Amino acid sequence: AQTVTQSQPEMSVQEAETVTLSCTYDTSENNYYLFWYKQPPSRQMILVIRQEAYKQQNATENRFSVNFQKAAKSFSLKISDSQLGDTAMYFCSLVTQGGSEKLVFGKGTKLTVNP
Amino acid sequence: NAGVTQTPKFQVLKTGQSMTLQCAQDMNHNSMYWYRQDPGMGLRLIYYSASEGTTDKGEVPNGYNVSRLNKREFSLRLESAAPSQTSVYFCASRGQGANYGYTFGSGTRLTVV
């Protein structure tokens, strides 16, 4: 079975600063994908960034980047130049290839960006 | 716009009432999923359908039934609602290969009183 753990229920950061959200996971599979989803107060689930396990290079999307440590099963999200619109719940998630490919979520981190 | 459409967006039920949450996607995705979101619990899988005509239980299936009516539609039914089923429900779909990612509906906030 796959598990995803987010150890920071809440975090806050000042506007324009950098913040890192932590995530660890466990799976016995070798082929999998990791995702960070953002859920603003509107409730919509928005894909922020994805990482293929077979790629060593860390994924980046504009101000968002990940630190993927496969051996340590760690997948942290770094948000640079934080903006007020980044205030949201952030969910780390994992899906393994093959079979039903069910997406497993962590419990989330509530991020508040302060002006 | 293409995507996943859920109805209704809000619903209040009395204990023991039944209702069906509707979900439809227009992206020709094979796989569809129902999740529930509770505070501090993340999203937990209720049921999923890997293809038209097949359904399987997820992590928290008790009290729910599903129907994969066709490739586009995947409904979730509460036969006898209980206060423990108060939650936000999300439908999602996924294309071929995990890299395609998941597309989520906007959610249904259900309150059972």
C-alpha cells in the first residue's frame, strides 16, 4: 500500500519570501508519479507540479520547484517569491503506474501568505 | 469548457434520506474516481472505475454505492445518509498513463443533519 505523509498541518510566510512544504511517501513500486495540488478557498483542486520518479532532475514550474530525494522518499515543494494568491491548502500525492492507478493524498498543509 | 462537472454543488439532507451525486467528464477519460475530503484527513478514495462497466472499492466505501453509467458518467449514491457522511465530495477523472494527471470537479458540499 502507498502512503503519503505531510508533517506540517499549517505554515505561514511573508509575502515575497520563500517557503518549503515537506512531504514523505512510501511505496514498494519503482514506477510512480508525485504531485502537488493546491486547493484555494474556492475548493477547486489545481495541479501545481508533477515529478516522474524515473527522472533525477527536479521539476520546476515558474515560482514552484520540488526537491525530490528518491532514496529518502522525500518530495518537498518550494515556493519562491510568495504571493497572497498562494494562500491555500497544499496536498502532496502519489500514484503508481499499472493497475488502477489510484491517487493517494497526504493530509495537507494549510499555507497562509501574510502581507 | 472541457473538464469534470459535478452536481449539485451544495446539499443538505436529513438522516436516512437518500441522494445521488452526479459526475460527468467530456475528456474521453477511462478512469473516474470519487473522493471525500474531511478536515485534517486529506482526500480519501471512496470508489473508482478503471473503465466503463467496472467499479471497485476504495479506502472508505461503506455507506456508498456507485454506477458507471457510460464512459462519461460516474454517479455516487447515498442510500441512507448519516451525519458521518457530512463532507465535501470530489469526482475526478484521469486519462491514459499516470503522467496525464487527474482532473477534478469543483466538489459537492454535503451536510447531513
